Amino acid sequence: AAGVIQSPRHLIKEKRETATLKCYPIPRHDTVYWYQQGPGQDPQFLISFYEKMQSDKGSIPDRFSAQQFSDYHSELNMSSLELGDSALYFCASSSTSGGAPDTQYFGPGTRLTVL
Amino acid sequence: DQQVKQNSPSLSVQEGRISILNCDYTNSMFDYFLWYKKYPAEGPTFLISISSIKDKNEDGRFTVFLNKSAKHLSLHIVPSQPGDSAVYFCAASEGGSQGNLIFGKGTKLSVKP
């Protein structure tokens, strides 16, 4: 079965640079979530979108922004990168088809390293 | 403050025996709970979930128990297999399965042959 696709899988950036992470949800999934997992930490919720509208916001820095496009893919834009932004960034998707909310399924993650 | 707590960072079990992973939570508004398994360099893989209206959910070798009064849930794996060796994350949500997830810090399970 098709899974959540994230690109790139690995990204190396310098401080103060910008980065764009992409997420392609499972087909027919209408909700996308972004999580950040620092070294040795649990995943922390950043932001989510439902039907292209922001649905919830967590601990996302102001330097980050995200959006969901008409084809339901999502992009996380990160500016003025800091060393502390080095982490695994996971995207998850879920579906509300049939009115019944579904479980979040995670992508493989993008490992961002800021030098 | 950690709303979802997995107090055992690691657990070692013999193949064929039962693995019991525990999770405690503090937010009484959580109404949906999930367990994810994670291998290194991969995303969390959904294992099993339970709604707060239930106290048990079973799927093959995996059973999740929920004790709402104690704000405690556990994942039982029986029989444990070496391929079960991974980090297990407990997660909880306030908005049913659509709410954003709050994760515990994970428990590393090692199943020895």
C-alpha cells in the first residue's frame, strides 16, 4: 500500500540558511501533520492542515511556516536555520473519509542537519 | 511538563515471553491513545490504538489495556519475537484520532533469541 512520502530524506544546511521539506500524504488522506524529533527526544507536534487549511498549531517557531496545497501535499519552510533545528522531521497523514477520523500514518522522516 | 510518560527507557525480554510496555498520562482530556513502533532511520509505524470508551483492544499478538482511573495504559506483546526489537512510543490525543499527538519518550524493547 502507498505510504507517506517525504523528501528529501537527508538535508544539510548552514546556519541562517533556509530549508523546504516536502510531504506527500497517503492517497485520499486529507489531513497532514508535521512533527519534530530532536536527538533522544520524543516527536513534538508542530502544525497540521486539514483540507488545505491550518487546523492546529503546536510548538512551531515563528521562523517556520507551512502550507498544504491543492493536491494535499504539504511543505514545511524553515528560515534563519539554527543549530538547534537539527532534528528528524516527520510528516503524518490521516483521513476523515466517511466521517470517521482515521489514525495518523507517518512518513520515513527528513533528517535535517544544520552546521 | 511531560503529559505522556514512559518511565522505562528500555526493556529486555526473552523470545516467546510476554513484553509489557507501560505508559502514564496526566491530561484527563486525552480520549485516544496509540502505540507506535520505530526502527532507527524510519518513521513511527502505527501498531494499535484504543479509544477512551474502551478498556482493551486486541490485534493479533498486540493488546492494549487502558485504565482511565489510573491514567495508565499498557501494551502487551505475546509471544515476543526478535523482530519486535524497536523503540515503542505511546501517544495520546485530545481530539480523537484526528487530534495532534502527544508522545512519550519511548521505550527501547530488546527481544533476545
